[in-house]
Amino acid sequence: MIIASRSKLLLGVALMAVALGQQASPGLVNFNGVITGVSALGNEFHVFTNPNADPQSAYKKEYKTVDFNSSTTFEGSAPEDLKLTRGVQVIGTEQKDGKILATKIVIYEGNSPVRANKNTPMKLPNGQTR
């Protein structure tokens, strides 16, 4: 009985939030792409996601605007490495305005982060180290 009451309460809160026009909290995103533009202010850039994705796949090709701040971590790269046509991976939070507030950014040149030390082992997505 307590579980049923709790479920009804949660449903009521959710319906009230919808009725008041409140949106769900922004979602966490993780995507790869190519840098297509960098703002003159130096705290925003534009990305075309999944440029090499098969059109029949579930990977979406879309343009995203990414903001970053002093809390953003640049791994193996730095803000000054944001250059047109370089690869980038972004982890962040989608904001209500559609922009992404990055928590982590990795800028690539080829298959390695721009500032990767050639002697430092890299952990690959499949778990192997090279």
C-alpha cells in the first residue's frame, strides 16, 4: 500500500511539473565531431557531429554549439588548440537553449590528442593500451 501511494505521489508531482511547463533537467551528452568554427571570445566553438557516420546508422550528423568555462577539463589539449577541421570529443550537459556546456573536451589531430606525449601509453576504447 505504501508503494502504491508513493507511486501515485510521484506521478502527481510529474503531472504537476508538466502542467506548470517545467522541463526535465538537461541531459548528459557525449559526442565526437569536427570543429567547424571557433568564437572570437574564445569560450565557444561549433562542431559537426559524426561526419563519417553511415547515413543508415543511428548516429546523427548535426551541428552543435559548445560552451566551456574554467570548470571545463581539457584532456591532452588546451583551449588554444581549438582549430578548424580538428577532431574533438565533448562530454557535457545540454542546456535549455540547446548549447552544450562542456565538462570535458579532448581535441585530436589524427588519432591522438593534440598534446599527447608520444611516450605516454594511451588507453583505447576497447580497453587495450598502446
